[in-house]
Amino acid sequence: MIELKNVKKSYVKKRKQIEVLNGVSYKFKANTFYYINGKSGAGKSTVIQMLGLLLKIDDGAILLKGKDTSKLRENEKAEIRNKEIGFIFQSYYLNPYMTAIENVMLPTYVDNDMTDSERTKKAGKLLQQVGLETRAEHYPKELSGGEQQRVAIARALINNPNIILADEPTGSLDPENEEEILKYLKRLRDLGKCVIVVSHSKAPENYADIILKIENHNIVEVKK
């Protein structure tokens, strides 16, 4: 599905170069739920941004379905992100002036072939799938944190991506809502998606197929 191939990445903070990955290779497969942990500052969010083609790598390659994405122009990367990758973040990034269903529809507006009726129908179906069909016309401020995150998940799925990247998706939620979100992400795995979650929380361990850890500038599998 998506592969890191001899990837190197570092960044400069307070005039000090900090190494994140040093020649890392790893294949992420479809129909699999991955959970990535590591110490604070280890580079979990950096890895998610690289996999999402939001952050350039220093060396190596990121392959998506075997294609080297480092050779692509920015507009080509943007097109891939819109079609192949769904992003879920700790901050929901919902437009406060749009209703839940309008927020879900947002990513579809780059598709000029989709009618407004098709957008509405697709978004409504996704809200139903996340249990929010009765909240479609509510604004973010009228929704709980768990409900807002479910709207964000529906928005991430509107273009039917094969890869779901979740950066601290339950960091702002209570344990009950965290469990609901993780159960839903696991259901996405069952639908054939490649689900990659990075989190400080230990809760994803109970749902993930594969646990990964970032340590010593490498990504290693941890036995469950």
C-alpha cells in the first residue's frame, strides 16, 4: 500500500539538528491497523506527515502502490492526498460556520464531476455510518468532542481513501469516546483500509494488528 524505503529525515530546532529517521524501510499493508508509539519528540507526527506527503523527506523514497512519490509535483501530491489518503487529527479542523454535513462534503468540491445532490447523499450516508444522521444540520459548537471527531472521520472518508492517517485522533476525548473512535477505525480496517494511528495513549494497542515504535531513529515492530 505505502512504503518507506531507506528514508532519512531530520529537522533543525533551536539551531540544533534533530534526527528523526535514519535509513528506515517499512511496508504498510492494506486491511491492517497500525499503531505507532514512541517517546515525546520521537517523531510520530513527523512520520504521519511524511506518509501523508505533507512533509518532504531528506533522502530515500516513499512509495505509494509502488510509485515513487518524491518525483511528483506538488499538485500531483495534492491530488493523491485527496483521492488516496484520509487525515484525522486531534484538532478536528471543522469549519465553525458550516453544518456537520457541509463539513463532510468539503473535500468533494475538487471533483467537478460530482453534483451537489451526489455530495449531499454521500455525506449523509457517512454521517449515518458514524451515528450522526440526526446531527447533520448542527454546527460544530453544538456537538460534543466525540461527535466532532466523528464528523472529521466522515469527512476523511468522503472520497473513499485507501489509507487513513490518524495523528492523536483521541487525544481530546474521554475514555468512552476514545473507545468508540478506535472501534470505528477498526471497522475501517475490516473494509480493507490501511489504518495508521500515532498516539501517546495506550488504548490503540487493544485494537491494532501491528504495534510499531519509533526508537533510535528507526521504526520497529513490537510484539503484542
